[in-house]
Amino acid sequence: METKQVLVTGASRGIGRAIALAASTAGYEVIAHYHRNEEAALSLERDIKERGAKIELLNFDISNREEARRVLDGYTEKRGALWGIICNAGICDDNAFPALNGENWDRVIHTNLDGFFNVLHPLVMPLCRKKQGRIITIASVSGIIGNRGQVNYSASKAGIIGATKALAVELASRSITVNCIAPGIIETDMIKDAPMDMILPSIPMGRTGKSEEVAALAVFLLSGGASYITRQVISVNGGLI
């Protein structure tokens, strides 16, 4: 059987790395995107190759529309349509709203929300011609309920949720599912400075989540068993909301 290719953006660390590893274990060929952290990307590449799985690295800035299109068009011209696209890459730049400046706002919106368009737009038509595929976006609990000090981040993630639902409607007739995973408080670098003594009491399970728990859901949504699941936002948050 042909190995299915799955692109994971922001695959060099955190949730993206866990998804890339889980997808390779499940038998997919991983196309691992990274931007600046080449050392972490090469470490992921070594780990996956040591398992006997296939991986290819792609380096581009998801906030740069022209660069993203050039790299992704080059990939599809060479390899054809992907099976799965997991839009995981994102950043946060937190501060109370009165203290946010235009750079804080633009950086988060251009990376997180514009990145949705910049990555998916070059890849959707090849999927449509193939009439099969999986698209998974990674949002956040912050995009559902809003978090103090994250007006820019919450706006970008809420936008991703809306865009995901709309795209799911457009692509459903072509047997392409489009779903969103909204993680809660997951053990990554993003929460290293968070006030956990204040956050943990609000989580019914009383603990943070693991990247592997998000990755397990992503791999299921890539599978044939998820072929009738689309336009959904699925939270992985220990009962937080």
C-alpha cells in the first residue's frame, strides 16, 4: 500500500513534535515543517528515521505568504497531494490588552491566523482533485472561552475555529474532513511561566495534559475511522470547559 504523507507544521517541538512522532508510528510519512529551530527539527528527523519511518523536513515561515506558497507548491509538484495537513504552528505574545502594541498584535495574528491561509491555500486544490484527505487545525481553549492577557492569541485561535468550520462545509462533498483540536493546558514551553498554582484548581482532572494526549486524537482524525467526522472542535483539556 502507498504510504500516505502528512504535513505537520511546527513539528520541531511541543505538540507538533508529539504529533509527528505519533503519525510516523501509525505508518504515515511525515513532512515536518519548522522555521528557526533547525537543531530540534534534525533531532526529530533522527528519532523518526531510527524507527524505520520516513520523514522529510520543510523549512519556511508560515507568516510569509509568498515563501509558504513557493515551498508548498514545490512539494506538491514533486510529490503530489498530501493525505493529511495538520496546522499546528503558532505563537503567543501575552500581555494585558492596554499594554499590547501593534507589533504584539500583528505578530500573533499574522503567524497564527494568516498561517491558516498561507499553509492551506496552496494545498487544498490538490486535495480536491484527489477527492480525499484530512485537515486538522490546532486551536486552543483560549479561542473558545478567552483568556486574560491573551486578547491577541484568543482572537487568532477563535478565528482558526471559525475558518475551520467554514472550510469543512466547502470540502465535505469531496470526502475531505476538516476538524479542529482545542488543547487546554498542555505541558509545553508555552506554559513554562504560567501561574500553575492558580490554573490547576480550575481543571477538574487536577493536572496538565501531555502533548501525546493531543497527538493521539490527531492520529485518530487522520484515520479511516474518522471519515464521517468533520466540522468539529474537539477539546483536550481535562474537563476545563
